[in-house]
Amino acid sequence: QVRVAESGGGLVQSGGSLRLSCAASGSIFHIDVMAWYRQAPGKKRELVAAVTRGGSTSYAESVKGRFAISRDNAENMVYLQMNNLTPEDTAVYYCNDPVVVTMGDLASWGPGTEVTVSS
């Protein structure tokens, strides 16, 4: 089972940018889809963006045009470039394999990285 560790979060002003990184403990080449999720205070975890092994991407409506997900299969990394951030983007961000998420494997989640956007 591949384990992940997220980094790159921090405090940023509204309109600013951050780039999140997700380092996998093993090869992600065989994983069809990798995704970024986020959980805001008092809310359920939600899917933010996903990228296929071939590089096709999809996004939640709330982040379309502002966020960009990418992956480097050779380096076992997944990235999330976040631009034009708003306070509504404040959350803990996680990366994971959506198939594993659907299976309900709680141990698959990394520690997450916290993003705080001030107004």
C-alpha cells in the first residue's frame, strides 16, 4: 500500500498562491487516478481535483480556473498549484487514490497540509 505525505501549506493572503506537494512512499505509476481532497473546519472532506495516469484532469466547480493538478510518475509526486486563493479555500488538504478512498481505508490518509487564506 502506497502511503502519502503532503506539504506546502501555509498562511497566505486572499489572491495569493500556494503549491502543494504530495510525496508517495512507492510507485504511483500503476495508480490510475490520484486526487487532492480538502476538509474545511466543520465540513466534510471533499474532492478538489483529480489527475489520471495519462495526465487528464478534472476539478470541483469551486476551484476550476484557479487550481491545477499535476503528477510526476517518475518521482512519485502529485502537485496542486493554487492561484487566486480566497478565504473559502481555507482547509486541510490531502492527496489520495480515489479507489482506496471509496474502499474506506482510513489508514491511507496522510497527515494533510493546512492552508489558511486571510481576507
